[in-house]
Amino acid sequence: MLEADDPEVRRLREEALARQAAEMACKKVFAILGVDLGNAAQVEEFRRDLRFGQAMRKVAEKGVTAGIVVVVGGILAALWVGLQMKLGGK
């Protein structure tokens, strides 16, 4: 039989306490975000919102990259035209 001073009993109690604290913390964080973890519809809506945010971030990153390419391309084209005019005298 397991005694109260048994290290295994202590470990099991600490593990249960840690699990309970983690669950409470998660519920509190999601409650602050407005998501009831017991409501499957709210959880799924939250997941869709996260996926949408991820998609928007990726689109924005591509847009910034495209903008940088356009600006660099414009600068290189202007330098090329300027060099041709300087060397060619046209």
C-alpha cells in the first residue's frame, strides 16, 4: 500500500496539481480571448480566425517582397538608363 510519505504518492499529487493548474491557466487565457473551451463552435471559430490571420500575414509578406522587388528594379532601370545616356551620349 502507498504511504503518504512515499515519493511516488508525492509525485502523483504534484503531477495532478500541475495538470490542474495548467488547465485552469488555459481556460483563463482563452476566456480573456473570448473563447469558451467547452463550446466547440467557439473553438472552431477561433481556429478559423487564426487561420485567416495567418493567411493575411503571408499575403502581406508577399506584398512587401513584391514592393521591394519593384523599387529595386526601378532603381536599377534608372541607373541603367542613366549609364547608357552618359556613355552613349543619346
